[in-house]
Amino acid sequence: MVKLAGVNKLVLNFIQYITSEDAGVTQFDKLSEKSKQFIQMIECETGIPMILIGTRARNDQVVDRSL
């Protein structure tokens, strides 16, 4: 399916495993520099934007960059 439609957005879960200070964060600006660098590295390597970043187990503990 990916070959037919292509990938145009990425989602990452469990970013709090990079550094625990990001647990429960819901705004990209408030993520640690280490996590932001990790996200930017993935975006640079793939050329695809990461729009959702899970920071804990609950559904409301997500950074939503699609807004």
C-alpha cells in the first residue's frame, strides 16, 4: 500500500523514552532539545514531516503539529 499511495506524514510514539522530561508534554516548543533533534533528524532523513508525537500512554498526551 505504501508503494501505491506513498507516505506523506509520520507519527512517533513514546518520545518520553528519549528523555523522561518529555512525559506528558503537549506542545512541540516544550519538548527537550534532545527530542527535537531526534525528530528533526528523522524528518531530514525521510523528507516527511512528523505531525503527531506521543509523549505518554493517554490519548491526550500528544503533540499535534498538524494544527
